[in-house]
Amino acid sequence: MFKHYKDICDVVSLLVHCPSEKSYLLTKETNGEFWIPSSKAEKNCWKLTAHKINFELFGMDAGPLCVPLRVYKIWLPNHSLPCVYHAVYKVSIKSEVKKRTKIKSGIRNRLQWFNTVELERQRAHCTLRSPEVAVFALMAAENPPKDQDNSDMESGALIEICEENVIIGADVAGGAVALASPNYQLLQAANYTREDQVRMFREFVLMVYPAIYMSLHVFTQFMIDLGWQRSQCTSLFRAADVTGRGGLSFLELMLWTAALEPTTQHSGIPAEIRCRYIFRYFDSNRDLKLEYVEFKELVAAARAARQLPVDALSVARDADVCLRQLGMQPNSQLPLAEFLRGVGELRLRGTSSLLRAPRSITSYLIDLQERDRELNQLNAPSTSKLLQGVGGGGVGSRADASRMSAGASAGRRAAARPDYSVALHTVRLRRRPPNEMLQLTTFDEDAVSPSTARLITGAANSLDVLGSSSSPVEALAAVHYFATCIDKSSNRRDSGSSSVALGKPAWSWCAAAEEAALGALLWRLAEAVRPLCAAEPRLLRLSSPLYVIGDLHGNLPALLAIEAALWPSGTALAPARLLFLGDYVDRGPHGSELMAYLLAAKLQRPHAVSLIRGNHETRDIQKMFTFYNECVAKYGDVEGGKIWNAINNVFDALPLAAVVDDKVFCCHGGIPPPWVCPLITAIDKVPVPLPRPAEQSSIAWELLWNDPVKPNKMTATLALELAANEGFAANAKRGTGHVFDQNALDRFLLANQLSHVVRAHEMHQNGFMARILMYQNQLIECLIVSVTTMVLGNMYTMFSRNVCGVASYLRYQRWGS
């Protein structure tokens, strides 16, 4: 009925009922499914449209009045109409009128009468366009379905399908949806955003409207689009149809696709939901028990997923061993509960690879956007004739049109693809830091194409960040010069007719003018980096490989020692992204030089160097400690204050936390209480700039100051306070913020679908310390170096990915003093 989403409008359907014969009139669609006669609403009048359908069917015999049976109100996101209505009417006729049904040319073979038993059989065989038809029949016969029969479908005369009951998220229904619910956790594990759900709901409505459930036929086409084989779709539909009604609601479809996502984790609540789907896929008779043959099919699929032989002997042996380990006899049935226990106890392996979609929903949504653009360009009006309604073109025609459009688009793109030539372009850098650009050659003019021309015009950006006169290279060169010991005999400067031997110890300048020049450069760097940080989200989303470095506190020797070990060619050529956990200044004597290094690195690689805020990145704390006095002492009252304010303007714009690979949460202090921050997505709502975090944002303050409870600090009073406040208690040591325990950490990780927390915020007096806390290796601390003795030691954390794409191991390293 509707080829384009924008064309969707009100629809009126008519259920024709013959009480004496207990039969109902349905139309057969071109795809073989049955539905009730339907038409678009005419002149915004539902009753008029229902009478017109009645007249088209029975002519002058259409005497009985059409009576409203049920009305659906369906939300339409991103549509000219806020909602659309499907009005279902009923009309009861006598048997003699039934025999004189007016048969129009072209629809003779599409009208068919079904009695109640036959209708239920059609529903069981999934040949109805929607199981609602069976409910309409019971309502028309004034024999409403019993509670146990109707528990899986909507009941009543008015059905509302609105945003609040189809979209799952933290900001929907005023918080009525529990954030820790299994459904929400599954969608979070699949990384489904609200925008993904809304886009899928639009496509769902286009595929099924005016019905509200997805039939087997539509489901099959949808699964084929996701890369499944047609032969698998019947079993897939059986697994997805958890209620057995013969149709999927939008929520059921979203949960199904989320469970099949290639990246959805196979642990915790998502794993249990996935295993239930897997069980139903092999449970062909829906009795919640796997026959021995069905169980062997499951075992064979699990072995194939692990690339093991699937010969009959090996499969039977594994199946019998698993049954015996569960305390059951070979050849016996396997109930669902025992299957879940077997997976949980690792008696049955390989299920994590079963039911994985060949294609992610993300790529499917991208194709939908491309299809919409193509359809908008065609701008073909949608026309439907009476009684061709839902069955005239059906979903099949829409899907065919979509595939034809996508194919035509691909053909045009292939035909328009230009020829390519090889163009040589050379960038040569100094091997050791600072990474000054030594050579930049242009492209061969004979090979210049539009793409190379864009690169040529962007070459000025490379010069800005890597050229010898660029601010980042100049700053890094100055910092390395400051750290270097220069012998007088090897460094002579001409002075008139003679030469003067110049030298300096490490961590000093030859002349006051050199320090003043760095101050002026530091101010320019801060002004350039501030807008970069302000444009970043408050919660960074990063991917591995990644180095995480703890507090530095003005310890420039430690930073340069890290550089020598991890990125010896400089930050511009670092093999991984860099994440610094805050507390860059105070305590140590080289806070300004250290900030010059970090700001230059950020300006060189804005997307590869990330700085998050610590509790010492606030003005009040710095005046209590050393950084303010350091700036004034080095650069003077006026210039020092100006530089200090410029650096703090950057601090005011720094992000507050980061998530690595959607699994590892990184912050300076610790996790916030759930009453302050129910989900980490709330961090993105913290305002920027944030010059007064204590007053402006409770979330930010908790992230900056919180600590885990140390086992040796636990007292009876503290234990009671933790138990009474969801694992949080007042942070008596710091006089602000909170401390948290293992229970709080577990809830935080579960609610946000995370695996670890990485933090800093504490100093170890012996130089360095790598520590894993909180019993289950879930909390990792990056402890800072001792700045009182200036020991060149530190700790860093390295994240990498395994073949499944999840952060899998941590590596700790320290280097000598």
C-alpha cells in the first residue's frame, strides 16, 4: 500500500463476518498471505471509507451498517504527521448475501472465506499477514479471547503505539523503563542507540503497516537483507517469535537483532537471552525440550563454529558427555533450564558463535539511508486501488523496489567511477623528537586527480603542525632542550671576533630570555588547544591500541622517560593513542614545561592524544599547591598570571572521562554514585566550560575526587554507611566526594555494560606502583611517581584487542631510576 514512508496515512479495514456460518472474508495478497480488505482513508472520514469497501464487495446488498471494532494509533517519527490511525470496522452479513458477493474483475481469486477453525490453522501456519486477524474474528463474533490466549497480544478497542512503549532508553517514559532491565542491557550490549531504534521503527512501520506485527514472509525478506539464507529463516522466525503468536512486535524484532549482532557480548544477561534464542532455533516442535536429534544438531553447529570436525561419532560423543555431566542419561530430552545450566557451567562450548548475523544492523541502516535518497530522487507518487491495499503490492514489492533502487544506485556509482593514476608524495620527518618536517614533496602534476588535489590543498596543515616553525614542533624542541645537559666545550657561540662557550645542566635554561620565550609559546598553545577540547564530548569514546598514563604532577623527567620507552619517535608518530588521566600540574617543579609538551602533542594529533581532567586542574587547588606560584615565579606577575589563566581555560574545557572499546571506563578519581549519574551517558550533559566544577556539576566533582575503599581502612561504621548508601560513603580522607566498595563497582559495570575501571588520583611514595584492586581485577590504578625525590619511574597501562574486538589484556611496565 505504501512504497514511501512519507506517504503513510490513515487506513481503514473492514472485517466481514457471516455469523450463521461463523466465517470471515479475507483477501489473498500476491505473496500468499491473507489480510482483511483495506483502503486508505478517504476525505479524512473512516466511516465513509468503510462503507465504500462494503459497497465494493456487496453492491446493493451492502445494507448492514459498518460498526467500529478497533482503532490503532501509531507514532510516526520524522514524519509530517505525528501519528497515523488504522481503523478496523466490522460488518455482519447473512449467508444468502455471502453467496451474492460482488466479484470485481482481477480480485476473484483474492477473496476467500474462512471459518474459525480454518482461520486459526492459518495463524498457526504463519500465513496471515498479522495474527491480529484471528483476534479481529473473535472480537467480531463477540467472543473475546480468553486471558491466557490473549496475553501475548494487545487487547481493547483502542491500541496506542507511541514512543514511550516502543523505544527503550534512559530518557524515555520518564524513567519508567528500568535501566538495569534485561532488554535495556541487551540493547546496550549491541551498542544500539536511540537513533538506531527510531530508524528501525520507521522501517518496521513501512514494512508491516497497517498491521502491527511482522509476519514470517516479511521477516524472511528482512533476514535475507541481513545476509541469512532463505532456508534458515523459518527456524530463525521460530526462535524470534518468543510468544508463539505468529508475528513479531517491534520490540521483539529489536531484541532479536540485538542478540544476533556480531559484537554483542556473550556473558551475563545478554548471554542468557542469546542462549534462549539459540535453544528455540533448534527446538523445532516448540515444546521447550530438545530431542536428542535436535540436541545433536546444536552440538554439531557449536563444533562447526569452533572449526572442529562434525562427523556423527564426534557429535554424538560430545552430546552424550554433556548430558552425563548434567546428570542426565544419553538419548534423553534436554529441557531449557538444563541447557542454560550447561552453558553457564561451560559443559557446552561454542554457543557464543552461534546465531551471529552475517551483517550488522549498522550497515543495514546505512543502506536504508541510501535507499531513501534514491527513492526521494525518483519522487514517484504512491497510488493504490481499493482492495489492492495491503495485498496489492505488499511488502514484497516494496522490498523489490528497494533492491532495484539500490542495484541501480550501485550501477550508477560503478559507471561513474573514474580512472586512477599513481601519484608519488613524500613526507620526511626527523626520526628523533621533536618531529620536525625535513622534506615535503608535491604530487606529480601529470597524475593529479580531484582526490590528490584535495590532499595538496591540505598540505598546509602538515606544515602547521610538523614544520620547523610550527608552534608544536617549536614547543617540543624547547622542552627537550630544557631537559638536556649541554657541555660548554661542545656548544660555542660566536661573539664578535671570539667565541663564548655556553653550557647548562639538565632541567634548566641558558638564559632568562629562553624561559620567557617558552612562556609566550605556552600561551599560544593554550589558546589553540582550548577550542579543540571544548568541541570534544565530555565522555570520550576511544578505541585501542591505547596507552593510559596516570598522574604526572609536573614531573617532566617521568614524562620524557615514558616517551623514550613508548613513543621514541615523538607523539606525532606514536604507535598507539595516548590518554592522560589528569593531575598534570602542582607538586612537581616543571608543570609549565610539562603542559607545553602535552598541549603541543594535542595540537599535533588532536584525535590521537586525549587529556581528561583531574582534581588539580582547578584554580583553587592550584593556589593551595604550587602551580600558580610556579607560573608567577617563572614568567612574572603579569605574564605569569596571563599564562596561568590561559592554561586553566584549557582545563575548564577538558573532557571528564573516557571509555575504551566500549568496555573500559577511564577517569581521574572514581565512579560516581548512581543517584548522581545513573548511566555514564549522563556525563555528556555536563556543561562546558566548567570553571567551577564543585558548583556547576555534581557528576564532574565525583569523577574528580572519588576513591575506592581500601581493605585496611574498613571499619564497622564505614561498612554500615556503605551498606546504607548503595556502596558509597563520605570520603573522610579528602573531605569531599565519596568512597565506593566492590558492590558499587559491580553495579556500575553492570549498568553500563563495562568490564573494567581505570583510575589514577593517588601517589605512591616509593616512585611507582601498578596495582589491581577490588577482588575481581575490575579496578586498575595508575599510581603516580614520587615527585619529591624525582625518581624516573612510572606506570602505564596498554590496551589491545583480541580477535573478537574486545579489550583483552593489560600490560604493565616500569623503567629504571
